[in-house]
Amino acid sequence: MAKKKVEEAKRFPKATKRDFEVIIEPVITEKSMSLMQEENKLTFKVLDDANKTEVKLAVERIFQAKVTDVKISNVKAKATTRGTRFQGSLAGYKKAVVTIADDEAIDLFKD
């Protein structure tokens, strides 16, 4: 029984510096929270030059959970106003929606 726990702890290699650079931050919206609860999907902002393989390996190494699917999309910049006079814009970014295996769970909001 002790060997089984040791094997589970070392299932994925240790996270590298690049893994922490690829995943910038989680996207916290109502839609992403419902995806997380109902379909076991996590949403992250990722580097502009990151691909699906890099995102998959980064999530597996950082969170030690099996990833089954990765979908990536580019979120375009949006124009906005600051007050009534000043025009501005919200920056665009690359977004990854990562599906975790059914028997796994990740807690993004640890104490």
C-alpha cells in the first residue's frame, strides 16, 4: 500500500520554470466556473507562443493531474472608454480550456 502512494506522487515529473511561464493565470468568470464544476474543465491565460502540447505538459506537471484535452483560442482586444472622454482598449490574450480526467480534481482556490 505504501508503494502505491509513492507511485501516485511521482506520476508526473517536477514542474520546470517554463511550465510556470506558459500558464499566466486562471480565467475566473461565471462561464469558466460552471465549466469547472459541471464538465471538469479549467480555463487559463497562456503565453502567446504556447501550443497545445506545452499547455498540456505544464498543467500535468504543475497540478499533477491527467489532462485529456486542450482547446486554445485567441481572445481579441476590445475598445473601451475611460470615463466619458477617454478612449482605451482591453488587451487581447491567448486562452486555453483544459479538460481534466473524470477521476481527477484540481483546487485552484487553496487556502
